[in-house]
Amino acid sequence: MTNAGYISPALPAFGRAILAISLFSVLAGCGAKHKESSKKEVAAAPFVSGVQLETVTTSFRPETIDLMGTVRARTSAVVSARIPGTINLLKVREGDRVSKGQLLVQLDAQENQANAAVAVSAIDEAERALEEARSRKKLADTTFERYQKLFTEQAVTRQEFDGKQTERDLAAQAVSRAEARLKQTRSGAQAASVMAGYTKITAPLSGIITSKQADLGATVFPAQALMTIEDQGSYQLELAVPESLTPAVKPGTGVEVTLDALKATFHAKISEIVPAADAASRTFIAKIALTQKGITSGMFGRGSIALQSSAVGIFVTQKAIVERGSLTSVWSVGKDAVARMRLVKVGKAVGDRVEIQSGLSAGERIVSGGVEKVSEGSRVE
């Protein structure tokens, strides 16, 4: 049995030459058929129109810092008790919307209410005392005037005249004391009335009840928080910024904000910097005004701040990225205009472009628009 391609040394030299030429011709023919087949495959590939191509270039990679923060209402209020008492009326729950001045809680504070009642009675008594003092003064004035006339006519003695003058002066002083006592009593009654009014706790602003710390029947004390109201009209993201970045982060600095709960990323600017840093964390707060819909207080947010441009990197439009499960790729287009899948590793996104850390080189062409139309081996313009 003989092997293909083996030339027996027993054959004449001329025969061996003829056989070698024949084998070479067969191999050359196979190579030609392979090249012709490749050309036919390219020619037969589906043609795709309406896609955009982009030549990969390098650009400066911005140095960024990622910060974390929390969404909070720009206006909020903690409702607390001003006097001790027991909650005997609770008209709201968490999630309720309230209007400014609306009754939220009523306390049973009997001592304060009793003090207010006593103060009202004291006013009545002081008013009667003043009225009596004024009557006595009026009588003393009339008597003094009569004795003054009699003294001029020498009908009464000097001692009698001086006595009536003293009575007049004492009556005037009694009126002054009664007036002062009434004024003081009214002030005390007003204070007692205010304290009694603290039994009714109303909403300091319009908004929504986001938390409630007290229940019906609970005993509360001054300064004890009962609930929190937030104005839903405006929110802000509060980012914790390391104090080392103080020179770089200022009002007006651009921030790429990401709210994971809304799956939203957008550009914003720092609206306010809290000048005092936290001594424990060595951070200060940068506030970013938010206008997007669906935002609620307490959401987690991230902010990416570009500090400066440094190293060179490759960035492509995010429209060129194709996600298939855990694989990330782009459509690379060769000189033959055929699209082929190219696996890539992506880095950070900067605006509408994303960094390609590996898988592409400058000068290559990729599909940058209409990637959904392309398949492996498609011909593109």
C-alpha cells in the first residue's frame, strides 16, 4: 500500500518528475479555489445600508472623581412639641399631603389650660380693682377741690386742707398701681394663652409627611420631634466632597449625575457649597439642584466631576456599543467593507462617549450608528 504524495525511488527519474509536477498542479488548484471561494463569500454577504461609520481616534482622557450622596428636599421641617402633654388627636399618617397651617396634632395639657383660665380670671379681678381705684380718685379729686376753695376762704384749717391733698395724691398712686397690675395680668394671660395654644400643633409648610415619630396616646415633651414634612417642589443631591478637593470644586462646577433608582444620568452644576467641613469625615457638602420627575427624598446618587485631562485614551460613541449578555462588543469594519464582531473592554463614560480600554486601535473603522441592522459578515457602506 502506498501513501499519497510519496514518490518511490524505484521509478525512473523522468517518471518521478512527471508525478511531482502533477502533485504541485493539484495543490495550486486547491489554493486558487480557496481564494475564489473567499471572494464569492464576500460577494454573497448581505448588504446593509443606513448605518454610520466612525474612524477610531485617540483623545485626552479626563481625570474624574466619583462622589456619593443622598437626595434631600431643599425645604423641610421637623415638627416638634413645645410643651409637655399627651397626644389625644393625631390627624395625619406618613405619606399624607398637608397644607400650611393645617392641624396635625392636639395635646391634652391640662396644666397649661388651667393656667390660661386662671389668667383670664385674674384679668377680671384686676379690671375691677382699677375701676374701684379710679372711683376713689375721682372722689378724692372732688373733695380736694372743695377743700381748696374753703381753704382760700379760710373756712378750714391748713391741716384739714393738707389731709385732703394727701388723700388725692394717694388715690392717684393707687390708680397707677392698679393700671400696672392690670397690664401685668394681661401679659401673663397672653403668655398663658400662647402656652395653651401650643396644644394645637399645625403644619409650618405645605408638603408631604415623610416620617412620623409619635403615636396617639403617647406622652411628649418640649423639643421632641413628632414628624417631618418635606416640600416636594424641589430637591437637591448632596455630595460628600473630600476637603482636599476644595480648590477644584466650586459653585458652577459641572457634574455628571447618576440616580440609580431612576436609571438616569444627566449633566448638572453645583449650586451651593456648605462652607463648614465635617470634622469626623473631613468632607464638605456640595449641593446640586435637581429638576427631574420621579425624584424622592433619600434616593442614592452619584456624581462624577472632571478635574483635568491627562492621559490619552480611545473613546467611541455609546451608540456603537453592543451588549449581548456579559459580552460587550462593537462592529469592526475592514477594508473589504465587511462587519465583524470585535469584543472590547469599556471604561468610564464621559458624556455620550465611552472609553475603550482594550479591543480597538486608533485608525480602525467601526459602526457608530444603526448597529441593530448589522450582523456578522454584513457588508456596509
